[in-house]
Amino acid sequence: MSIHADDTPTTDEIFYARALAILVGPGRRMAAFMRFCNLAYWFSVMAALGWLASQALDRQQPVVVHRETLLSPRIRPGEPVRVSYEISRLRTCSTDLSWALYDGAQEIHSFGPAHVEAAGLPGRETFTRAWATPANAAPGEGHLRVVLAFQCPGNYLQALYPVALVLPDLPVVIEPRR
């Protein structure tokens, strides 16, 4: 190593000084900053994974059906099947309704999905719903199957994979056309 009269380091000295600084590592402030950034990164990753897990585990039914009463046990083709429901709403969620009528020949006539926006407050309620039937339904004993698919606000995974509720089948007698 040569020392110049004006004490300016040579390129080799600058190179070795940088290499020594790299070997020694960052200064205290830089090390503390890097530790903080590392902790912030892993905290963010863990928070995102926790949020995603809570979204995936939120599969509770938002509605409890206490009673469904068939109001029109005998219908003619094309007439709606009227059903009275008594439910307890645990959360307010938008719903996609799908229903199928199995007619006297056990052919499946599917309807829906019909989208119903979230309405009402949590609590117990009673309402009547008329389910459409096809005009070409075969006479005989059949049944009505209703499927509800819920998408609750704040859960973004339920838009991809909704919470489904299949109600018990209701027996319906389809009478011949007049």
C-alpha cells in the first residue's frame, strides 16, 4: 500500500475498503432498519394468511329454517308451488335461489338462479314464496327441491364458493291439465 503525499486513496484502496465494509456488514442503523423491514414483511405475510384462513373457515349457515309448510300440495302444470317459511336469520347475506321440480314422470325441471340482494335484519321471520313450475310438467307425484347459495358481505371467497343450503324436498301432486 502506497501513501501519496496528498493522502488520497488509490483505486485499489477504495476497492479493498468497500470489500471490508461488505464483509463487516451494515452499520447499526442500517441493520436496525433491515430488521424492522424484515419483521414488517413477515407480520404482513402472517396477517394476510390469517385473514385468508378466516375467510375460508367462515362457512356457517346464515339462515336456520325452522319450518317450511307446503300451502299448495296439489297443483296443475304451470301453477306455482306456494310454500310458507319460518326462519331465523343469523346474518344478512345476498342469496342465489335455485329450484327444481321433479314431475310425475320424474323429469327434472330446473329454474334459477334468481339473485336476491341482502335485506332485513337478523332475527326470526315468516314469509311465503311461490316457486314457478313448467307448463309441460307430467301429472303424478313429484317433489320440489330448493337450493340456496349465500354470499355474505365481507367474505370475498364466498363469491367464488358460496355457502349452500339444500332444503328438504316437498312432495307435490301434479294434477292433469284441464
